[in-house]
Amino acid sequence: MQTREVFVSAPGKVIFHGEHSVVHGKVALAVSVNLRTFLRLKSTSSAEVRINLPNIDTFLSWEITALQPLLANFKGGQCDPTELDTDLLKRLRTFTGISDDSTDTRSMAVLAFLYTYLTIFAESLASITLTVWSELPTGAGLGSSAAYNVCLSAALLSARESISSPLTPQLESASWSKEELELINRWAFMGEKIIHGNPSGVDNAVSTWGGFLRYHAGSITPLSWVPILRILLTNTKVPRSTKVLVSGVKDKINKFPTVMKPVLESVSAVSCTCEQTLTEMAAHGPSAEHFNILEELIDINQHHLNVMGVGHSSLDTLCRVTLARGLHSKLTGAGGGGCGITLLRPETDPSVIQSTVEELKTCGFDCWETSIGAPGVQQHASNGLSLDVLKILNSY
Amino acid sequence: MQTREVFVSAPGKVIFHGEHSVVHGKVALAVSVNLRTFLRLKSTSSAEVRINLPNIDTFLSWEITALQPLLANFKGGQCDPTELDTDLLKRLRTFTGISDDSTDTRSMAVLAFLYTYLTIFAESLASITLTVWSELPTGAGLGSSAAYNVCLSAALLSARESISSPLTPQLESASWSKEELELINRWAFMGEKIIHGNPSGVDNAVSTWGGFLRYHAGSITPLSWVPILRILLTNTKVPRSTKVLVSGVKDKINKFPTVMKPVLESVSAVSCTCEQTLTEMAAHGPSAEHFNILEELIDINQHHLNVMGVGHSSLDTLCRVTLARGLHSKLTGAGGGGCGITLLRPETDPSVIQSTVEELKTCGFDCWETSIGAPGVQQHASNGLSLDVLKILNSY
């Protein structure tokens, strides 16, 4: 291992259209959101591996010699991951004292890290320190765990020299080849399996590839060329259970099948019409009419999500506050609170954005001005990162 | 003509489900609303015919001898009306000085009255005075013109003895036989044609038969046995053009056919599911779960109407204010403002109703506590009317 230092970042994700109906076999559009997770990997000579997660006040280290025995029966090595090694995971749970029913953020982050580190470096455990810091809130349906796993995989694979270092001295940021991204994505998916049990793979795919992805009946297709769109991302901070919401929708479909099935059809058509519009925007340049269509589709889908019963008064407030300024919003993800997105138009005045953000904050919401469709996982030179981010990553 | 005095009343209508989608061949449910139009017909010896419409400050009379020439070429007489006599209508417009492009309430009311009077009494014009007073606001999509035409037809046909007088000394109110109601309905439809040009016939059918009617692809079917439901009827008083709203929905369907056509399907299913539920309520007695279903269907349809683009912030306010008290509302009719209905449950506390009505009034809305599914046109004994109504009808 030559690498002394690697910086990487990966974006979060939002569902642009198709949440819930995707569960019933319909088309969904997921997209990267440019709130990113940043990671610094540094080689050390301490004979230990260390991870610093300042967002969740977690600073842990393990001696390499203590970790080595965990790999006693391990047959993997630096191969292409396809299945989770559940024996190794079980040994890791025992080693860390994390029980089977622990699902808290810290426990999951530690397990995913140790598993990924051990399996990638199985042949020779390296002394390294990782610091991960994220702009993404956790548990808000924004794919924070996927961004974490993608960063871990990219940095560890890069340090292990399983993938190249795409940075050249002229570049501040760079991404990997298609094949290397596929490898990063597969490793990140293992981490997602550890954290979520049975994830769809959409979150890690979005965080890896960036841009828009079409998700339909288990197959994930990145959209080839689409615009980056400015949005407000609002977290109502109203807690909700995705499981309860998903099962509520299912119950409603069973109760009113003739009423609800056409609604799922319509949502699917919203996703497809949106995809078409994005493709046209990329091909011919975005026009005001394109934005009108995107806004209309946002409104339609928000009403459909209300029909499914996954709306919430906090999301109604978001829609009302933004619409009062001509901006269109919908929930993103599970609903019942959680997050919403508001499309900004190219001509939307900064003062309008500012006053909207302020009013949303007085409603008790978190609100970020950001963009969707941003690049996926990237390697950065230190001058490719903002000073604020660099300062955090370098403090540990 | 023996009759010295006839009192009749007829209800308004609301669309319970299916407004707009009915234009595109889907099922709609219309229902009588128990805000009524009342009519008193009195025989006189003045050799003139007089109509008093205190709601619109209209008090007019014509000498019989002046009206007689209008029937010079009239071949009809007291027959079953099938087609509008456009020659007679033209002569009436000349006689009254009401131009072809006049569509104001007063002009339309006068034309419909004179036409109905002349055609029913063609063989021998009677000296009578009619006073019509209505609880229904005009131009609010509540079928006020239909209630007016149904009252006119019922009273005039009754005075002309073309239909019986169903009242017996023991009864305060009574209705006519099926055949007589059909005759009243057909005459009222002529009046509707005069006022609206090309009406669907739903409004006069609801006002004649009362209860719920299923309307699908031009055919109108009264539902045989359904419950009377308590509602709040709210008039946001936001003016709107039905024509513009209908054409906006059409444009949206053309713009997003794959998105919008399933929405129309879903609305149609809402109407059918509602009809099923009402039938069950009548058959087995209403349960709390029946009311839950009716509420869910109201919410779903209101979202669908928003998808069609016929919502309005005033209607959002109505929904929010009522939902804050656990009550469910939807727009009724054209939308874009206009009227909304709020379902009341049997257990809804009077204090809740009162505070809701008060808050809606502070929003600038008119609001009535009334019921839907009430009887259609009726004849009344004078003691079958409230003193307030009687006082108004007897003041002229």
C-alpha cells in the first residue's frame, strides 16, 4: 500500500418520483442530492485501524493483531463481493459486542466499516485512520448510509490499489472508470446489506453513479444524460416508520383496489413523463416549459401520495409555504413527515429562496439549498474540498 | 282550473363524486341537497299572470290578453314536452325585450317562466300569481335553476290538473307518482334548456326525484334506496368559470394522457365504490366503518380534483379547517372556488359543527348545515312549511 492519504466524497439520494408505487412494481426515479459524505483515509504506522465519525461522536480504534483472528476461516480475500459473509458478520458482532437486534446508527456504522475493511484488506491488514463527515442527516431517507458505504468502499479499494487513483496533478476532483465504479457499488451494497438487511440497492447505486436512476422491478438503469436541477431539500423532522407507511399503502390498495391501482399507474406515468422531459432538457437545453412540466408533475405526484395516505400536515405546510412563492414541492421517500423537495427554477430570485428557507426554518424544519443530479462518488485533491470540510477531516 | 292555492318545493343538487370526469364518460353521483326552492301558486281574478321572485327583486305581471297573441301559431297545448319550441322562445324574447345574448338570472327566470306557463296553459291562459323563494344561492353550481324549473312545472301542471294533487287532509307534504314525476321532470328540462342551452338533465332529475342519481354516458339512474347524510355545504364565493375549468381539465388530459387517464379511472371507481357503500348503508344500517369509507373516498377524490387542476386555495382552507375537527371535505361541481361539501357523522357533536361553521364564516364563506339525499319535489299543505317560508311566500 503506497497511498498515504485519500479524500473521497459521495452524494445522498432522493426519490424524485415513484416512492411507494415502486414497491408495487412501478417505475421510480431516484437522483443524487448534492449533500455529500466526505472521507479522509490516511496510512499510519500505529499497527491499528481507527475510524472517526464526528457526526455521531464516535471515535474508535482496534489493534490489527486483535482483528487478525477474525479472518481465521475467511476464504474471500480481495475478490468481487457477491454475497455477504454472514459467518464473518456474526464473528464481528461477537467481537464488538453488538447484538443481533442493535440497529442504532453507531453500531451499524461500526459493523459496516469493520466488515468492509477486513474483507478488502483480508490478505494484509493495513494501519489506517479514516475520518468520515457528512452533510446528510441520518435516518431521513436521504441515503446517508449508502453515501457512507460508497465512501468506505471507494477509499478502501483505492488504498488497497484494487482500483486506480483517477486524480492527476491538474485535477481537483475525479471519478473512476465504469468498471471501477461497478466494483465500488458492489462493495457498498454489502455494507448496505449489513445496515438494512434487504436493501433495494438504489441508494448505493445513486451515490456511486450520481445523476438520475430509473428503478423498475428490481432493475436499476442510470439515465445517460440529464440536467442538474437546483432544489430546496427540507427535513420536516417529523419522525415516521417507513415500514408502517408502506404497509398502510398496501392496506389501502387491498381496501380500494379499483380506486388505488389506477393511482399507481398514474404515478408510474409521472416517472416516465419526467424521465422524457429530463432527456429533452439535456438534449435541447432546458426551457421554461420544461420547468412548467416538472412542476406540474411534482404537484400531481404529491396529490397521489396524499391519496396513498402518506402525506402529513407538515408536508402540506411545506407545499403551501413554497407555493405562496410560486415554488412546487413534494415529499420524497416514505412520507408521513420526513423530507420534501422543492424545485427551484433558473430564474428563481435568490431573495425568494432566502425568504422561503427562512420561513421553512421558522416552521421548525431543516432546509438546505442544494442540487439534484450531481456527480456520484469522487476522489478529491485536498484543494478540491472546501476549507470547512478539510478542517473537519483533518482535525482527527 | 279549480286550484286556489298550491305550495310546492324542490331541492338543489350537489355532485357527490365524479365532477369533471363525467365529461370524459366516467360515472358521477349527483344528490339532492336539502336547501330548497319554495313556490306558492294562487289563482286570481285579475286577468293577468304575475310572478314574484323576491330573491332577485323581480316582481312582474303581464295581462293575459297581451300574452295570448304569442300562442297564435302554437300547435302544442298540454302535451308531453320533448323539444323546445324555439319559435315561441324567439317570440318571447321579442315580447319581453330580452336579447339573445342576455344570460342574467332575471332574464332567464322570466323566459323560463313565461315559456312554461304559456305551453302548459296554452288552451286557456289562467289568471295566477306565483311567488318563488329559494334557500339556494344562484350561480353556485347547486342547481338553483333546476329547482326553480321543477317547482314551476310541478305547480303549473298541478294547477292545470295535468297531474294530481297528492296531498290529502292528513298530510303536510306529499309527492307525486312515478309517471307524474317523469312529466314534471320533462317540463323542467325544457326550462333548463332555455336557461342553459345544452344542460345534461342531471340537475332537474335530482331536483325532481331527490336522493342519489348515478349519471353515466348520458344516462341517469336514480339509486333505489340510500341514506340521508348530514353535511355542511360551504360556498367559498370565489367566482369561477365552469367552461374555463372544464377546458383546463381537457388540456391537461391532452398534455399528460398517460398520467391523467388513470386518474379519471380512479374517480370513476370512487363513484362506484361510494354507490356500493351507500347501498350497503341502506341495506344493513349505517356503521362507523361505512362513514370511514365515505370519508376516505371524499379525501381521495379531492386530491384527484386537485390533480385535474380544479382546486383552489379557498377549497384547501375548507379542507384544512374541517380536517382540524376530524371532518372531511371536497369541492363539489366545477371547483376553482365555488362550493364544497363536508360530511358530518351521526356522532359529530353539535358544538363541533357550530365552531366549524363559525370558523368557515370568518374565512368569508357562506356555510349551511343541511343534508343530502333528501326528497325531491313535493307538494305541501301550508302547515307543511316553516313559518319563515310561509311568511315570505304570503307577502306578495
